[in-house]
Amino acid sequence: MKLRAVGPHNCASRTTRLGYLLVDDRIALGAGSLAVGLTLEEQKRVRHVFSSHLHYDHVRDLLVLGLSST
């Protein structure tokens, strides 16, 4: 299993990202910075997104991910 922590920060800026975990390049645990933390090709590999709750920092990039993966 490959686990990648992307942007484990509490704020987003040019050099920091909201946090999430990516498992085996296909499963995201959180969607805080999926669109800005991954290339378009990496985004297209994501097949499942799990979020513990609907706070902005956990779901922010769900819409963008959906649009870019079509």
C-alpha cells in the first residue's frame, strides 16, 4: 500500500495546502486540496473520496476533481 500525505496544513496559500491523504493514487481521504495538490493526470486516477464531515477544508476541491476527471 502506498500512502501519500499532501498538504497537511491548516490553511491554503501558494506554498501550503489543506490536508488530505492519497492511498495507492486512487483513494483520497479528504478533498481539501485535491485539485491544486495533484496534476491533471493524477486527478484522473482518483476513483474514491472519503470525508469524515462536510467542513470546507475537507471537501473544497470535490467539484473541481469531478470536472477534471471527466
